[in-house]
Amino acid sequence: MTMKTLTRAATAVAALPLLAAATLASAAPVAAAPKGIADCPYPYVCLYNAQTKKKVAQFKDITSGYQPVKNNSYYVRNTRYDDVVHFRHFSSYVCIAPRVSTDIPVTNGIKIRSEAKCR
């Protein structure tokens, strides 16, 4: 091997940890919460008032039916690692994947399901 080939190989090997760290960092699905959002510990799904960003409810139990919530718009944080959350508003439904935080439209029911992906 020439010195040039050895230098290229050493540079490539040295870059591997940086590449692995960048790949892991970009794979994190949880977005930063808006300013004012209180902590939502694992394994909870927390609901915040969409306007004031104050926590109004938190849920952790997997249920077969929908649990009632006040008919309102919410910001939701799903801290669970492998459970989806379904929200109901009359005849329409929204599914939030694990480790996702987002605004949701007006809802009146919540159901946590032990599924890793929304269908």
C-alpha cells in the first residue's frame, strides 16, 4: 500500500463514529416542544390546551374503547416508545405515532393502542 492509500483508509475509519452519530441523531422522531410546554414523563400521552400550552390531561392506560376528553383542540405529546394514540371527533379519527408531538384538531376521545405504527 502506498502512503496515500493508508491516509485515505485512516481518514475513512476515523469518520465512521461521526457518521454513526449523525445517523442516530437524525433518526430521533420527537420534535422539540413549543415554548411553555410542561414536562410529559414516559409512559404518558399528555394533552395541552392548544392556545395556552398548559397541560390539561395525561393518559397512560391502553384501553379497548375511547376515553372521553373535553371537546377541544390540543397539542399532544406521545412519550410512549411503541404505542400509538387514536383521537376521535364524532366520525373522524386521527392517529399519532409513538414519540411524536403535534397539534391535533378538535377531539372528544382518546385511545392508546399497543401498536407500533398508525394504520
